[in-house]
Amino acid sequence: MSTPYMFQIPTQIIYGRDSIQQLGEVSRKLGITKVQVITDPGVAGSGVLEKICEQLNKSRIPSVVFDQVEVNPTVQTADKAAQQYKDEACDGVIALGGGSPLDAGKAVGVLATNQGAATDYLGIDKVKIPSAPVIAIPTTAGTAAEITDVTVLLDPTRRAKIGLRSAYVAPRVALLDPVLTLGLPPVPTRDSGLDALTHAIESFICINAWAASDVLVLRAIELIGSYLRRAVYNGKDIEARDGMLTASLLAGMAFHNTKLTLVHAITGPLGGAFNLPHGAINAIILPHAMEFMLPGAVDKYAQIAVALGENVDGLSKRQAAEKAVTAVKQLSADVGLPAGLSYYGVTEEDILPLVNTIAGSFMVPLAPRVANADDILAVCKASLT
């Protein structure tokens, strides 16, 4: 290695089928005596919340529930949940659900120990005091928000999704139980799984990637290629659910350290401006961004093709690399991803005002081929239909 690399996962990871049964013990070890469970209406009505409350009741840990988290959680929602936390004299958080409740829960952990509102901490390293104990329990396989040191919140006044990043943001414990993902409907299964694929591919081709991250994401890509179709079309397939949750975790462990590139540079501003589903728009843009970045990472694209099950025997490296893009397109089509951003009502006129913001993202220079404003507009236009 010509430059030093770092690798760190600050969160303790507990993984396994029925591992949720350890929730009471984990909470006790963290010193939690009353916990706030943060989730969304879908999870609250799915039966998963009841399982969490049952484990807390068994351990005689009182709990209060905040179940008003939106698809893209706002700074106002984080503030409202934090106020309930304080009013109810809680001393710990369980963030339960997909990326949105996990992000909201991490934000509440910060606001529990740091004075002020969520908007005060948007940005990098503005949190000065460690958060309250947060236990993150994902019910989707995609975001890996259960182990990352950033929470993304929507600020409606700025029409922007903004990261709150700090070493103090990462949950204390991530409890991953594949059984809790069995009830997830096909569309969020698809979108979260393709989000994990985007994380894995972007982490793999990022200029910060190295051996420790590469081994994680290549295995994640293999698992997604093997199990995403099965998880979407047979939601009770526990082997597929287990494989996808593992893939999401591995990709998260990698991109937590490498960071992401062009796709997420685009989808952050785009999703914030139009309140779009994050996983779906990542997946729509992914193959078009891959086509642009391919010349800068031909060898790695060839490895992605193999990891997704493509036969590259007898092909040149360039031909094998092109198979990676084809495989991503086919997987997305197989699981029913909408063909373009226009499905969500996005037009070229909507994209134009965002291009310069996207071009200024710290993630753009992390790509193997750096895009300028014209390149970004071309990728976005290709993603419309």
C-alpha cells in the first residue's frame, strides 16, 4: 500500500436468527432502564414492534413508542421524537425498521445528550458529546444504517437531505435478526436490496477501496446476485432473507470506511428535493453511472460481473467489464424496478438546478472516473426513462 488505510466499525454487531431474544440482556448491559422505541407506521402495524415490546416486557424494561417516522425523516420529526424521549425520562433508544427509523433513532440519541435542535448538528463533526445508547434493529436488508456514523435527515425548508456525521452518531449495538425481515413486502425488499447492491459496487470501485473492503463487498455482491430475486418473490424464504441481511451488513462495513461515489452524490440532492424513495432511485441511476465510470475501473467491473454470476470466459477485460453493467440491469429488471426516474415524476427541468450542487459533492472525486457538471447531467438524463 502506498498510502495508509483505516478500517473501523464502532458498533458491536450481534447477528443471527432469533437473536432478538438477546434484546433485554443487551439493553441491561448498556444500562438502559427505560427505552424509547423509534419506528414507522408500517413496522408498527406489521407485528415486528410487538415482538420487540414482548422481549422488553420479559426483561421488565419499560418502553415508550414513537411511530411517526416518515419515508425520509425530517429534522422536525427528529426534534419531536427527542422531546418525547426527554418528557418520558428515557435513557436509551431502540431504532427499529429500515433506514428511516434507524436514522431518526440515531438523531434522537444525539439530541438526548446534546442541547439544541437537529438542524444544529447537520454537517460533519458538530456533535461534541457521545449520544445516548442506541440499539439499531433493521427490518430491511439494504441501508446498513445500523452500523454507520451518519444519519441523513430531510430539511424541508432547504428541500435537501443532509447528513449529520460524527463518530458519536454510530449506534452502540446493531442487532440483526433475519427473521424480522420475513414480513417485508416485495417492493421495499427490492428497493432495499438494490440499495445494498449500489453500496457494494460503489464501495468496490471507490478510490479509497483496499483489500479489507474489497473482500467484504465482493461477497456482498455474490450474495445479492444469489438471493435478491428469491427474497423479492418468496418473502418467507429465510435462507434468502438471511443472505440479503448479511450482504447489506458486509456492504455497510465496507462503505462506512471507503465512502460512496457518483450514484449517491446524485441521489442525495435529488431525493431531498423531491422526497423520492432512496433505494429505488439509487438503483435506477446505478447502471447509467456505471457506464460512465467503467473506463476508470475495467478490472474491477470484470470482477463484479463474475460475482453476479456472469460467464466471462474468452472475453477481453473490457468485454467482461461491460457484462457487469448488463448484469445489474438484468437483476433490476427481474425484480421489477421501474425503468426510469420519470416513473416518480422527475423531469429534465427538475434535474437542471441540482447539477452544480451534485458536482460539488465530496463523493464525486472518489469515483474512478470523475464527472463534471455536463457528465452528471448526461447520467441523469439517461436515467429518466
